[in-house]
Amino acid sequence: MIVLVVFIHASVTYGPLGSWFYRDSVNATETSDVILSIFGVFVQGFFMGMLFLLAGYFTPGSFQRKGMTKFVKDRAIRLGVPAMIFIFFIAPPIVYYPNEDYWRGQGTATFVEWLGDYLPDPSKWDTGPLWFTLALLAFTFVWVGMASLRGGWNSDGRIRLRYWHLLAVVFIMGLGSFVVRIWHPIGTDVWNMQLCFFPQYITLFMLGTFAFGDNWLLGIERGMSRLWNVILIILVIVVFPILTVAGGALEEETGTDAYFGGLHWQSLAFAFWVESYCVAMIVSLLFLYKERLNYQGRVLKYLSDNSFTVYVFHAPVVVGIGMALHSVDLPVLLKFLVLALCCLPLVYLLAGFAFRKIPLLRRIL
């Protein structure tokens, strides 16, 4: 999932969808825009939701081991401090320097002057990818409050994962997304949090907390996985093209705006397509990893141990290499691959051999 985070931000650098600190549309073509847009839709459809599901899954066990006070303190440090590091130390240079001409046009001629406007005003703080840690911190605090009211969060493990559970999840996320997007369409955000995706994130986080007690993630059976594999194939190969054509996404007069929000049938259909695809992808991946990839050698352990650090610090690496590639004359799709494949090993090496060697950072990363 963290590898996909790096790839998605590399794709936003050159594609038409999403927002990022540095955009480079030189050499972009209609074909590259379509391919990078489709890549973004298919990755965005599930990857952050899966991160919230996994975060929710590991929450009850940690809460039971540590107790409320230590758990809350640890989560506040682990999730809150990296967000503050990003807001005050990482974000300023990558917000200002890639757009230096723009900021000078706004009357802030130097970085120091811009910083004088940025730091005192919380509405201007940029959380970047660390919106995830702040959202997760909020979800966790709400969950702790719910667990406290219940007197704990124990489960007897007798509830088996059924097909209707997953259908209910699709319905809740699909309807919730459609409703939220009436007021907060895709492409809008509040403090870098895209509320249009939050019905998915909240639902999957809560599902993860329930899944822990009843061991649902390990309880996905082969028959269930096969069914959702078939659903996944149909959604991608059949339903997505039909929805794209029937909704007018390829028409210049209509475009994709109706899919992104508002009271349009395209928005409703797209919301349910995304959430069905999300559940199908997650079920398929969980079963695949459980059955075929359930091992960890030295390399995978290194990657796992450093993934959160990569998440926190990958943005300046992606921006820096992206800016360095600006003058390189390559097709956009090739440039995207070069950027992603250069950033991945570099940021993982920096994470393990630089950032996590710093005593203060080692305690929180």
C-alpha cells in the first residue's frame, strides 16, 4: 500500500487528476491523461481504504495490551508528531519553491516572507499526505470513547464473516459517498482531507476493529475469494467501460464532472462502482497474501519496518526528483515510471539509514 502511495503521487505529478505540490504537464498528451486518470481511479478506489481497514484491525489488540492511558498517549505521539513535523518542516519548502513565481506574484517575494504568512495561520497549514495520520488519530479517539462506554472491546470470536456483511459494507459506503459528494464533490478538500472519500475510510476503519475480535481477515475462505475475484473482473472489464461511455465521460460537452458529485445518476453509479470495486479488491488481496505471500525475509522485513517513515517523508523526494526531471525530454508515461522507480529505493534507503537513525525520530517512527 505504501508503494502505491508513492506511485499515485508520481502519477499526479504528470496527470490531470488530484492535487500535489508540484505538477509538470510538459509533454502531456490526451493518451497519457487518460491512462494516468484510469490508474488514479483504480488505485484511489481501494488503497487508502485498505490502510484504514488495517489500522482499525490492529487497534483493539494494542488497546487491550497497553490500556487506555498508554494507548492514547502512544497514538497521539505516533500519529500527531509526524503530522506536526510535516506541517512545520517538510511542507513549507515544497509548497513554496515549486511555485515560487506564483507566490512572488502574490506579494511574498522571499521564502522567509511567505513563511511569515504561513506559520501563524492554521488555515494555511499544509498536511500533505499526513492528513491520513490526523484522520486516523480522530477515528482512534472516537473509537476509544466508544470502547470506554462499552467497558472494553472484547469479542467471543463466534461471528463468522458472511457474504451479507460485505454487501452491507458496499451499500453503506456507496450511499454515504453519494450523499457526501452532493456537498463535497471529488476534488474538494477541507484541510487537505477529501471528505468525499471519508464514508469509505470510516466504514473500513470500523470494520477493521470488528474484524480483529472475530478474526475476519484470516477467515476469508477460498469460495468467498473466488466470488469476489469474479466480481472484480466484471467490475473492471465490463461495468467500468459501460459506465464511462454511458455517462458521457468521453464526451467533451459533458466530461467527468457529473461522476464527481451532485445529484446526478453518474455520481450515484460511480460511488457504488468504486465501493464494490474496493471491497472486491481488498478481499482478493487479503486472500492472496494469506495463501501465497504469507512470509517475511530480511528484505521484506526492512521494507515493512520502514514503510511508515516512507509515508511521512516521501513527498519532498517525489517533488525534488520531479523538479529535476522537468527539463528531461521524455514521454510523460515514461517520465512517470522513471520518477516512481527512482523515488522508491531512494526514500526507503533514506528511511532506514537516515531518518530512523535520528534519536527523536526513531522513537516515533
